[in-house]
Amino acid sequence: MSSDTSDLPDEVAEKVKSVRVEDEMEQSYIDYAMSVIAGRALPDVRDGLKPVHKRILYAMHRSGVTSNASHRKSSNIVGDTMGDFHPHGDQSIYDALARMAQTFSMRYPLIDGQGNFGSVDGDPPAAMRYTEARMDSLSEEMLADIEMDTVDFKPNYDGRLEEPEVLPSAVPNLLINGSSGIAVGMSTNIPPHNLGEVIDATVELIDNPDATVEDLMEHVKGPDFPTGANIVGRNAIHQAYKTGRGRLRVRAEYEVQDDRIVITELPFQTNKARLIQRIADHVNDGTIEGIRDLRDESDRDGIRVVVELKQNAIPEVVENQLLNHRLERTFSIISLALVDGQPKVLTLKELLQHYLDHRRDVVRRRSEFELDEAEERAHILEGRLRALDNIDDVVELIRNADDRDGARSGLQGTFDFSEKQAEHIVRMQLGSLTSLESEEIEAEYEDVTARIERLETILGDESELLGVIKEELLEMKEKYADERRTKIVEDTSEVTREDLIAEEDVFVVVTEQDYVKRMPIEQFDAQGRGGKGIIGADVKEDDTVSKVFRANTHDYLLCFTNHGQVYRLKTYEIPEMSRTARGKSAVNILDLDKGEDITAVITTDEFEEDESLSMVTQQGYVKRTAAKEFENILSTGIIAARLEDGDKLVDVKVTDGTKDLLVSTKNGMTIRFDETEAREMGRSARGVHGIRLDDDDEVVGMVAANGDVDDLLTVTRRGYGKRTKLTEYRSQSRNGKGLIDIKTGDRNGHVTEIKTVIEDDHLVLMSERGQIMRIRAEDISEVGRNTMGVTVMDVDEDDRVASVDVIPAEAAEAVPDDAETAEESEPVADE
């Protein structure tokens, strides 16, 4: 686009730019939109406040209008805020101030108002010249420590003053008070929550950074509205917390009596007067039938709306009509907040994590500020103590000095005092030279040095810093927490937590130190044998993986331990984590004793009548116990088998009286016998001898074979493996030495596990250091007994195969022949 500037002076013409009008309009609209988004309509994720609320509270803080001060005219507060920080009109500021004082709008009001600040009937607040306000004690916690360089400041609109970019916020205000606002092209609607529940969830996140939304929902049950009422169902709550968006059904609290329905609590943000008028309109137009009279008996103590029924009315019918038309409303959750100045929809965990990160920064900066002050005070006290030790010489030097400057210079030169110490000593009064004063200085110096040591510990140790945050949060809970007001009620379409968990196959990983986690099976594609696999767990340096197995998220897991105990839990109760996560300590899920480790796991929904659990111990004892004896397992576990000293339970299989048991040892011996040779016995029995072991040998695993249709897979600790037809293992009596299954030695290592497989099965191998690999069973050569096998997994020199599990053919996903996985290495040639 061209423009004619020939008629303009040169200095003006130089400033004229030629732009397309649509480009200018687009950029101007974007600038306007971002100004509204960041500067007006959306809250900051850290303190949960929009700029106007932040500026009102800071203006009151500067003016000393605290919870202990007398109330001040609202017009005065509005004037201070508008003149110093928020030049956007007095009415918008007053509206924001009034809302912070409304007990029906704020779950935890930040302003203590005096006068008419509006009502649940939609009445507006009185004019600001008639009302008075001061900070509530909770808002003081929002500003606590702001003078300690805990947050960044920026110039106000005219550069005269500075205002905080964010408040320190000792409480997670965004969640406990919620926020709503309409920006350009987006809106936010975050409901209020119970302070105690939110703090408990934040503490859970401190203690367990890998906590899931489901874990946090054990603490945060759902929104907690200031007006009470009921949330119908948990599904929408879970959806909102997991995605940042959801639609809640909020129902009034009421009581159906013989001839009336009494409403005592209304859904959040419901205008009571308008609700009553609309019910009356529905009665007049015949939409709702059976109502004789409608009265508002509400007072300062609470809501009471009485619906009088006609003599022949059926209360349940009227109740349903009211629910369908007026007593239920939808609350749409959009958890949109500013993160680093950018709008973002956040999950429950993200909301808590951003607040926690903010508090971590606040406490760190506060500790640095306090440390500087403490070190400066310690420096002065050191000078005073040294001066007291040389008091006669110090007094004489000062007395003989010409002036203060001379005394300061003399002290610095003679006693090596710093400038600050010398200045302080020159200004000391004679009364401070008493012995009592000296003792007080020494006591203060000890306190200050202890404080310095504590602050350095906090700044040098992340766990100590988090401990301070946790302690302060629990103090806030003790001081301000109250009971829930909003109840969560079931409905006919209600779902349980189990229904919210997708039914899918997962891998469960257990380490020697009993860290557990689950991972979706889809994360692991099949690859060729001989590869290294990919990272499946980030184990600690002194820990190793002990077991990996496949399960469905809705399966029950029977977890057998080396102590002969058995525990039960649902797979979904094990936290889902990424491949690189370490897992969660099993003691947080199961009531394990010290030194008790999980050694075998059975996945099941329920047992058949004729099924048994066949068990084998490290020393070769075998026993069978009826499965029905494991149907009622206490949370503290029950005895599965009595063990000899030094023995431990190694493996457990579900059998039905028709199976052959194959027991394998680490030195490569395997015995096969009919399971009925080990008669059924009680849970507390030891069992009978299954295999006779050499002195240096021990049992590593057992399989239950159904005839000879399967192959026996044997995998060694150094990553070798083979498949052998079951026909090569003749059946014999128990307590024999068995047959040689695989040659073991330095090259391939001891046997780690045996499994029964068919060619179409997939295998999952995991090493002690956390490498995991999924391969096809058909890729492992089928050979005879008494061979060494081929390389299945390439383990590092300091690593070993820890566990093997089978994905049955019907459950294995179809994987292209050329499928490769990240971090996969080239196959190792067979030796």
C-alpha cells in the first residue's frame, strides 16, 4: 500500500509507515487480546489472583488495613488502589473488593467486610462510601514475608512505585477459592475447594512426586462450594481433575416431608430470588404441578425455601419435576490459568505442582534473605564480643580519639574490626558494658549462629526445604481448615474408581527393595533377539529389578513373599509411571514387614472350585493348597506356607489336579512329576520334597504343564535361552534329582527362570539394572536338553537378566516384522 507524504514536513514524513490495514488490525487485536488475558481476566497459577485482586490486597497491606486494624471506608481503599496501582475505574475495583468479602462467593473470604456487600438474592453491594473493609487473616497469609525479597516487583503504571508480580501465597489460593473470568477467545472457571483437602494433596505431592491424579483424589474429594449443596457423581470430577475440563451436576440440598419440600442449600452461584420466581412461573404455566404455595423463610442463619404441596400431590413426582427444571444446574470446570504469563489448561496435579514450585522459590528466597540478615547480625555480635574481651583498650582508644571518625579508624587499625563493627562499637552505650549485657550478647550470638546453620541446611538440602514448605502448609491447615460443605452423592449412572481405570494389559515391575510400578504394554514393541532392549525402570544404585509380569488393570494380584505370606490388591492400585520412573515403595501399598520381599505373583479375577495353588520353595519343598483358602485375605496378609529357617517361597502356580509340575534349579537341573504327588494341605503346612538338590544348588522356578503341547523356555542370567519340547522331560517321582535341562557356566550363567510357551507367544525380559525387552518366542531356537542355548538379550557385563514373563499369543499385539524400538542394539551372534 502506498501513501502520499509530499504535503507533509520532512520530519513528519519520515515517521509515516505504509502498512496493510488488515495486518495492522490483526496485530492490534492480538495485542488487545493478550492484554486482557494476562492483565485482567485470568488468574496467576501461583497465587490464584487476577491483577485487580492482587493490587487491592497489596494496597491494603501498604496502608496497614490488616485484620487487626479497624475497618476503613471502602472508598478509601478503592482510591488508594486506583491511584497507585490499578487505573481502570473505581467501580470495577469495588466490585472485585466486594466479591472478596462475600461469604456466598468465596469459600475462604479474603476481605472482612462491614456493611451491605450484596446477597445471594442478587442484590448489589451498597455504595462504597457506605461500606467498610479490612484484610481477613487469611489474606495476610497471602502476603506474609513479602518484604523478604520472596517475590519479584515491577514498576506500577506510572513508575512512581513498585508492585509485586505475584504474592508469596502461603496457601494454595487458586484451588481453595477458585476463579472465573472471560478473556478474549477463552474463559476460566475453577471451582473452590476445601482448604484442608487441598493442603493434604499438596503434602502428598511433596512426599510422593510421582503421585497420580487418582492418588491426589484420595485427598481432594471434589469441589467444595461456599453454599454447600451436592455434587452428583464422581465421574465428572475425575474427568475435570485429569483433563482440566469437566461438567459437574450440582443439586440443591432439600428434605421431602409429608406435605412440603424444604430447600436448605442452593447450587453455587444460584440467585435465590430468581430461582423462586422461576419455580413460580413453572407452577403458573403448568410445567410443575402439585405445588400449593412457595415461601422464602431464609434469614442470616441460612437458606430455607418452603415448597408447600397440594393435598393430593405425590411428593416424589414434585421432587423429580423440581430436579428436572430448577434444583439441579451444571457447573462447567475450565482449569485455565496463567503459567509464566501464558494461558494453559491444567490438571489437578499440574495446579498443585505449579503452586508447590512457587512456594519452593518463595521459601528459598526468604531463607537467603534471612541468612544474609543473620550473617550480618552475627558479624556485629562477633565485633561486640571481641570489644568486650578488650574493653579497657577499646574504651581508652575511643576516649583518646579526636572524633568519631578517628575512633572508628583506630578500632579498625588496632583491633582489625570491619567498618560496620567499628561503627557499631563507637555507638555502643556504657550500659551495654555490664556483665549481664555481655551474657545476653553471647546468648544472642549462639541463637544467631544456630539460625545460620539451620538456614544453610535448608538452602543446601532440597528435602529440608520441602520439609519447611510441608510444615508451613500443615500450620495453615491447623489454623484455617474446616469441614466440607458440599457433599458428593451417588446417582444411578455413578461409576466407581475401578470403572474410571481403563481395562488394559500392563507390565508390573518389582525391585529387590520393593519399589513397584505399572506401565502400559503398548510402550514396548517386539524386537529381534540379542538386543539390549530399552530402559524400563530407573533403579537406585543399590537396588535391582527382581520381577516383571503382565497383568490386566482390573485383575486381582496375589503377592507372595519370601516370608511365606500372601497379600492381595488390584493391579490399578499400583501407580502407573513412565519407563524411566523408579516406582513407589510397596510398603505404601502392602503391609510388608521389614526384610519382606515379593517373590511370586498370581494374577486372577476369581478361582474355580477345583483349582489349587502349587508352591515351591528355594530348598525344593512343594505343596498344594486349595485356592478357596485364599479368597479372604486380610489387609495385613495371611500365611501361605510355613518355611524352614533360611528357606523362602520362590514360585506359585494355579493348577487344577491335571497338571505336571516342572521344577528347575539355578544349575540347570529340572524334574517333572504329576502335581497330585504333592497332596493338598493347609496354608500353614511346609510341604513335601519336590527335588533333591546338590549342596550348591537351589530352586529358581516352576511351571505347570498341560500335557506336552508346549515348549519349555529356559533363560539364564547372562541372557542366554532356549526352547525345548516338553516330551524330552520324562515324568518321574518327586524328590529325584531330575534331568539336565541346560548347560550352565561362566559363559551363560545360572538359570534365572523357566516358562511354558508356544511359538506365537511374546516374551518380556527385564534385567536387574532396568533394561526391558520384548521378543517373539519363535525367535528363540528350539533345541534339545543339555545345550547352552542362544543369546536372547545382550546384557552388560555388570548386569543380569532378572525376570521373564510371557504374553500369550491371543494377547500379544501384531507387530510388523521390521519393528524396532529406540535404544535397541544390533543382535549378538550366537556362539
